[in-house]
Amino acid sequence: MKFELTAQDSRSAARAGVLTTDHGAIETPIFMPVGTIGTVKTLSPHDLRENGVQIILGNTYHLYLKPGLDILRQAGGLHRFNSWNGPILTDSGGFQVYSLDELRKIYSRGVEFRSHWDGSKHFFTPEKVVDIQRVIGSDIMMVLDQCIANPSDFETAQAANELTIAWAQRSRERFLQTNPLYGFQQFQFGIVQGGIYPEIRRESVQALFNIGFEGYAIGGLAVGEGQEERNRITSFCTELLPEDRPRYLMGVGTPLDILDGIERGVDMFDCVMPPRNARNGTVFTSRGKLVIRNSLYKEDFRPLEEGCTCYACQNFSRAYIRHLFNVNEVLGLRLATLHNVHFYLKLVRQARQAILAGRYLDWKNNFVSHYLQKEENE
């Protein structure tokens, strides 16, 4: 994998770079919309490209269950199956298995779980997760890891990290023993674990570095810890991770969380919030969030955000989109999702421009001051 740093902010750890895959280059910092089961809900690949999306995320656990490996193999991989010709990153499914709680059991050799669809029993080993991602054909695959809730006690975090490192070694060995199936390169990221404990995080980074990966993710955050603690652990990890490899903060988060991560040297982000919040009638703007279902917008004929160039804002009013939600028309979900994805991609694009101009902190502080001025309070 080629990863080139193009700029470094002088007053923070924020950085801009270019990550090159066989399906295209990715300008960082970047946000990856989550297309868990092969689609970013309500949006087509054309919608994604039109709104500046450069890479999407899929999930190994969900794609393994539906549509299944036979279908994906016959289709020629996920790119051909869902008609997205840009880069794809697949999570290993570790977090989804963690979320199953009573439906899974963890062993040293792997994890046993029951499908949330039909209750059928399955077993993931680190090797099997690599094999599944070969069939999916993602450009970037994640290793199987054990995610724990925060806060967890030191012993629990230590044991989870030891298992994660053992699985990472096995994952890397399997990756190096196998080849891509569809004629393009695939890359593999290790995942730093260790809960809220710096000493365990340090051990994790060093062990993963010794194994050697094309990139590194920071996992086990946004699972119960506060913002200050998350920022502290993120800074600790990015200071230890190699500068010449991409850094991915998994599952984070809100617009302000992303800006905090960029300030601390993170390159890649993903979160379900843009489409999920949209489906619940919440849209993001530079003045905070709007709950478009509210009666406040019944006669508001302005766009969701003044000056926004997304399709929803260029063609429809708040009053109309509110109406769509109140009569349960799917177009409302689609327009809100279009806007939220556009907002997130515009946010990281502006952050990159600020880094290139050497003024990231000034730009961030200005954005935050406006974002926290809720429009309803004006």
C-alpha cells in the first residue's frame, strides 16, 4: 500500500495524505460511510460518488450471513455485486460479535456465535475471517479482534489485548499465505486494543508493529468512555503508531469527535450516524443538528442548510422534507441521508484544506463555535 503524507499542521498532530489502492486514491483525512450489508442505506453508488465519497465500509459478519460467500464469489466480489468501483474497507465482524452478547462465546481459537437472522451457529477463527474477506474482495481488510466495553478492569483489558495480538499474528500469517481472488491487491490493518489503559495500549502498538501491517486502527473506543478519555487514548496511540502508515479510529463518531481525532493525527473514520440519524429525522448542519420532524419546521421553506450544495438542499425545503417524514414517505429518509453524508464528506474535505493551508486549529475552533450555536436558540 502506498501512503504519502502531503502536509502536517504546525500546531497539532493533524495531517493530510493520500492512500492509494487499486480501486483509486483516497485523500485523507477521510470519512467512510458505513455500508454494512453492501449498501449505504437508501443511497446508490452514483449518490455516493456525487457527494464526494471515496471509500465505503462493509462488514464481514453481515456479508458472510447475507448474501453469503457463494453469491459473492459468483458475483466476482463485492465491488461487482454492489456496483461500487471505489475502495472498500471491511471490518472483521469482531464488534458485531461483541454486540451479540449472550449469542456468542469466545475461545482462544476463535469465537462461536449465533446468527441474529435465524439463530444458526457459526464459528469465526482469525484465519476464516481473512478467507471471508478474500471472497468479499475488500481493498482493506481488518483482523479479528476482541472488543470490550469501557470501562473494563485492567485484567479484562489485558486478557482481551493478549487474545487480540495472538489473533492478529494468525491473521497476518493467513493473509501472507493466501492471494487475492479478483486481480487486485488487498491490504490488512491491525487493531490496537487495551481499553482505557495506556500501558496495555503501548504493548498492543508494539506487538502489532512487530507483526507488521499496511495500516493500523485504534479500536475499543466509543464504547462507553467519555470524550476526554477517548481523546487522551487516541493521542497516546497516534504518538506511538508509525508516521508512514494510515491510522484509522474505528466507530467514531460525531462531527466534533472526528475533528478531535484529526487534531490528534487520525487519518480515517467511520460511523453509522449519518444514515442512522437521517432515518430518525435528524440532520447535521454547521449550526448543529436539526430534528426535521419538529413542528418548528412546518412552514420553514429554507433548505436544510443555507449554502449547502447537496441535492436535497438545492431542490427541497425543510417544510417539504418534514412533510415526507410525517407521512412516512421513503423519499424523506433518502434526502436526509444524502444531506448527512454530504455534510460529513464536506467536513473532512474542509479539514484537509485547512491542514494544507497550515491553519487547522483556527479552522476547527471557528467551526466548533458555530456548530455549538444551535439554530433554534438564535
